[in-house]
Amino acid sequence: MKFIFALIIFVPTIVMAAGYGGAQGANKLGEIVRIEGDVPDTIYVQKNDKDFEWKEKHSLAKECPTFLEIFNWNGKFSCIRGGQSPLAGTTYRVTTSEDYTPCDVPPYNSKSPGEVYICIEGCNNPRAPQIFYVGPWECG
């Protein structure tokens, strides 16, 4: 009985954990910009790839309200002009890149192209990464 109770408690968290693996890109200033959350909800900015402390944190829903539409096959997302994050005023297209194969590691060794977000509007903003590399939650 205790086992069944434990399953009831832990199964929902396990199911919720399998989701978004995050996306990361570097901007022209050398900052690392990351979109994170099991359900993407936060934009983090770190000073550079040597400094692992986050210097900024922004609400993804507030800064890029159309972001979750990409999971409904919209294929792009936009961030508001005048926002506080490095993504302010940008639009990104969701696609794949043959040059990025995140699952080409043992034991998966998949040469499948990885998902990326490519900047298509507002790209002259030096704080906006030109490309985000999406980390798969799991390879298979």
C-alpha cells in the first residue's frame, strides 16, 4: 500500500519533469542568455561563459508573450519592444540546424539536426543572441 501511495505522489512530478531542456545563446557582448524552466518561464543572463552567476532574471511570459505558441507549431516567437530583457524587440524563427547535433553522444549517437531559434527581426540589438541552441530534454 505504501508503494502505491508513493507512486501516486511521485508520478505527477516525474511526468511534469519531462519537458523543455532549455535554450542558450551568446550575444555580441559575450553574455550568455538562457531560456529555462520545465515549462519555459524564465530568461537568465550571465556575464560571460566563465562567470556562472546569473546577473539578470526576467519573466519569459512578460518579455516574450508569444513564446509558448512555438509549442503549438507556430514556428516563431516575438519579444516586446521596450522590454527589460536582452530579447526586447526581437523575433526568432524555430528551425533545425545540420551543424548542431546535440544527441551525437554515447549511447545515442544520433546525427539528427538539433532545434535552434534564429533571430529574424530586431537582430541589430547587441544583447540579443543571433541563435539559440535548444538542449533536448533527452535523446532517443
